[in-house]
Amino acid sequence: MTSSAAPGAPDLAAAPQAPIAPVRRERRSVGSYVFMPIFLALVCAGLYLYVSNQELDTIEQRALNAGNITAALLEHLRLTAISTVLVILIAIPLGVLLTRPFTGSYRGVLLTLANIGQAVPTIGLLALMGVGALSFIDIDIGVTAAIIALVAYAVLPVLRNTMVGLQQVDESILEAGRGMGIGKFGVLSRIELPLSVPIILAGVRTALVINVGTATLAAYINAGGLGRIIVAGLSTNRITVQITGALLTAVLALLIDYLAGIAEDVLRPKGL
Amino acid sequence: MTEQTSTASSAATAPGRTMIKLEGLGKQYPKEPKPAVDNLTLEIPEGEIVILVGPSGCGKTTTMKMINRIIEPTSGRIILDGEDVTKADPDQLRRKIGYVIQQIGLFPHMTIAQNIATVPKLLGWDAKKIDARIDELLQTVSMAPETYRNRYPKQLSGGQRQRVGVARALSGDPAVMLMDEPFGAIDPITRDRLQNEFLRLQAEVRKTIVFVTHDIDEAIKMGDRIAILQEGSRIAQYDTPEQILTAPANDFVADFIGRGASLKRLNLSRVRDIQLSQWPTVQLGEQPSRVLDVLRASDKGFALVLDEQRKPRRWVSAPDLQRDENRPLDQIGLAPEAIVEPQATLNDALNELITANYSVAIVVNASGEYQGIVDIDSITEAIRTMRTDARARARVGLDEDDTVDEAAQVGR
Ligand SMILES: Nc1ncnc2c1ncn2[C@@H]1O[C@H](COP(=O)(O)OP(=O)(O)OP(=O)(O)O)[C@@H](O)[C@H]1O
Ligand SMILES: [Mg+2]
């Protein structure tokens, strides 16, 4: 049995080595709460000033009008949200199952499968491209394909963190719980899961950020998102459009990471 | 001799009703060559603290955890309060058994109140009753409810956590408690305090307690009855602390007690149980010449000056009197030290008198009145008596039983 990546996390049997999304222990300062939104607002304002001072040709105007950007942003958020929700729905129950004693023998196989999605991202991309070819017939197929790829890509951090989170719970706490006559399900729902919340949330946050970034590629299979603007800029060779698309994606990723960070702070059980 | 024997044996505490009965209990871990617990039969009387003690790995923890089926036995039966619980629903069973482990295992994401409320909630008590119970228990373990109710475990000291662990185990008012090295991870001074508190608490609540330790001193201090276990949880001796110290059943027990069994035994008897020595005493304000007469009549060399309430005030000797002939008695000689009460153990008295003037401890009652003196002679005498009693008790088995045990055979 090899020692796993996280210190104090026993028995991630045969799990391929990949970093575990870290948990911040200390609460942040007020300054750090305020800094990020101000910074992001400044970036957006700067971008707006820059774009509005440009002489825009018709192609640029078509790409950079408010309606188009809003639509792309909403598509992007939809892709991210749906894929992240699916990731959570798949990875957390799977993580719970894989840490129960009776699944010991399947653990290695399933973790390896989950690992493929992330460790070999090109496979995900290839699948995305392949199915994506069909999407010119029907846009929904493109969106579905994109979501499948995003889920495959982001399932691992949540799965790993769920498993590590559950396994790091102190054995003596569980024994005390069982010894008092709390049933198996009660121990899971009232002790193990609450005590794993910080680590699971760190995994969810990582998945979110991965999804925001990767969703940019969905544009290649006609599934929309902010990537659409970048792709338009690239294919028409308009640098302003490229910059706008890229910056908006970055701002969105940082904003979502920031919000997820706040959620982590709020949802972490008191007393930990 | 025979007369003394019979009184001695009836003086040994008679066990009450059996609360827990282990019948041929065994645990064979998979892939282990030998069973961790090998055919153990043990009866635990109601309202007593029974200590399981023995060297590391002998199976104490495994034995204890089979009682609440945290570990499932592979053979034998567990009878709890007359009912066979070997196949009972483990969750229901555990709610009736208090459980304290060395690591305590408080739930870090719950407040102290929520921790204590766990079992009452499982038992379906109503909120009011639970609230009252939490406060009552916190008070029982000397923690102010207003201060500690809403704290989280990380905001407590180690000793306080251990107290909460005990309170939590008592919350459902179980008749039986299992405690696995509950004071093992605590510094010696706090441990001593917690042990004393726990004994006081037990005198009130009278639970049936199975207590695991590997520390023979803790076993002697805490136990009404001690089971000394050998590898495979085989019982080397199951008896009262007195008997184990004075009449170890075999070499294993004698070895395990180690040297200084006599000194350990001093923890078992109290000052009130022994014959106190009488030293000369005089009243404060007595004429020096009278005091000298008293001193001359005794071989002790010192007299204890008592005031009107018979409280010890001063030690005086003949040279003190001659040197300061005109000073009052309470201003000459030496201040009395090493004052103990009758419920102090002989061990306490010995510790006191060793460092005191004239190597004696003064015994006073609760209101401070002089009762007598403990000196080295009284302690030696007490040890001698204990040893004679023990030998006498050990011989009882020889007269009654046809089966002669190994130790006796060697003795012939
Ligand atoms: N889960 C297990 N699987 C296999 N063997 C075990 C298991 N738990 C305990 N044992 C073995 O059973 C024996 C008794 O263990 P147990 O924990 O009951 O000892 P103990 O008397 O409590 O010791 P200590 O004083 O060190 O706590 C030991 O030899 C131990 O190695
Ligand atoms: Mg043990």
C-alpha cells in the first residue's frame, strides 16, 4: 500500500497519484474579501474603455455588442453549472461508495477510470471533437457532448477529495459514534460527511474552475460559451475580439473561484 | 488461626448480582495464528468497577469491545442483565452501554451540548428533558453549564474533554459503562484528579463499569475487582485489589504487580483502619514543670501541645522548655506538620510523615481535633497484619477445595 498524496489520509489504495485540491485552514481577512471584486471590476472597466475607444468594423461590432456577449456568457455559465452539478451528483456518491469497506476490491479500477478523464485530456477533447462533428446537424448534440467531456474531465478532483475527506476523519470519532449506537447511515450523514465538507468543497471548487476554463473549448463543437468570441476573433483575425473573449473568460474564472471560496468559508462546519 | 481465616474470608466483599456475564467468549481475527481472546468466562457484578489489566496485546481492548459488539465475538455468549445479547441489534444494545475511549472521540463539529445530547436523542427523549440532562451532567463533571454548553471541543483542555467524554457516556443513564484507558492520554497530575473525581462520581451513580488499563497502579486505585489477563485474555487472577496484592495467584501475577506490592497495598488501607499510636499531649498554658513530668513519663521525647479545641499547636521537647523557660508553650519548639484526616490512605500518611518533623503524621478529625499519631511503627504493623490476613485467606482455598492449585503444590 503506497502512501497517498495527502498526509494523514490513509489507504487511497492503488489510486493514481494526482494532487488533492488543498483546503485553506484559516479564515481570510476582510481585505482579501474586498480585493478580488474590486480588481475584477477594474479589469472589466478597463476592457470596456479600451473597446469603446477602438474604431470597430462590422465584424467586430457584430462580435462585441452587448447582446452577443451576454448570450455567450449565459451559455458559458450554463455549461459550467450543468457540468458541475453533474460532477457533484456523480462524484460525491461514488466517493462515498468507494470508501465503504465492501467496495474495497473495485476501488483501484474505478479510480483509474476516473483518472483517465483528467490525466489524458486529449481523449476528452477527441471525443468532444468526434461527437461535435454531428453538432452541425443539431446544436443540442454539441452541448450534450461538451457537458459529457466537461464532466469526465472534472469528476476526478471531486471524487478524490470526497474519498480523502472521508478517509481523513479520525477513526476514534467514528468508533465513538458507533459505540453510542448511531447506525451506519447516521454515522455517514451526521459525522463523516460534515467532517469532510471542507475537503469535498475544495474539490468542488477545483472542478468549477476547471469547468469554467475548459468550457471555452466547447465553442469548437458549436456548443457556445465565451469560447465562441475567442474563436470568432481567431478565425476573422480580429485581435480586439480575441482579447475581449480571453479576458472575459479569465474574469469569469476568477470570479467563480472567488465565490466558491466564500461558499467554502460559509459552509465549513463550525468547530473545525 | 482457623477462626481468623473464616472472618477474613467473609470480610472480603461479597459480589452482588451479576450484571455482565461472558461465557466462553472468543475472538479469532482472520489470518491470525492464535485467537486474541481465548474462551474467556467472566462475571461482572452489578455496581462495581471491574478492571481488565494486563500486558500490551493480551486482548483487553478486544474483550471490552466485544461487550458492546464493536468487535463481534467468534464464539461464546454475552449475557447482559440476564439477557443474551450476543445476537441482539448492536445499535439498540450500544445505546444502553456508556462508552469512553482513550482518544475520547468528541464530535468536533458539534457543541458540548450536542455531543452530550447524542444518545438521549437516539433514545427519543423530548427536548426539555435532554436540556436538563445536559446541565445536570456538566455539573456532575464539575463544568459550569453556562460556560461550556455552547463551546466546541477544540475550545476545551484535554482534561475538560475527558470530562465531557465521561458526561457523554453517562447521558443515556446506562447501567453499564465500558472505559478503555480513559485517563491514558492525560498528564499524571490531571489524571490523578480525574480518577478521584470519577471515584466520587461512581460512589453516587453506582454503574457497572468495565475499565481497561495496562497500569497496575491505576487498577489498584480504581478497581473493586481486578482481572489480570494473560495473552489470549486468559485470566491469571480475578479478585479484589487486596487479594491480588497480598496473595498473587501465580508468578505471572506477582511479576505483573512488580516489586513494592507492600507499598502498593498501602493505597488500600486508610488511616482510620489502623491502630494509632498515642504520643504525650499537653494543654496549651500548662506549667513547664508539668510538661517536663509528662515528657519524663514517656519514651517519645516530644509532646504535642493542644489548644482548647484539641487542635495540635506545637511540638515541644525538654531542651525547648529549658531554653525558653518563660515563653508560652505555643512559641517554643516546632510547628506541627503532616496533618492527615482519617480517610487518608496509609500511602498518603507515609508520604507525609517521611518529610515531617520527628517522622510522624498527626491525625485529626474533620473539625481538626487531635485523634492520634501515625508513625513508621504503625505502618509496619499495618503491613504485617495485612500479610498475615492474606496468608490466612489464601489458605482458605486449600481447606475447602480438593483441586490444589499449582502455587500450593510448589509450596509443599
Ligand atoms: N483488527 C485486528 N486484526 C487482527 N489482529 C488484531 C486486531 N486487533 C487486535 N489484534 C490482535 O489481537 C491481540 C489483542 O489486541 P488488543 O487490542 O485487544 O490488546 P490490548 O490488550 O488492548 O493491548 P494494549 O494494551 O496494547 O491496548 C493483539 O495481539 C493484536 O495484535
Ligand atoms: Mg488496548
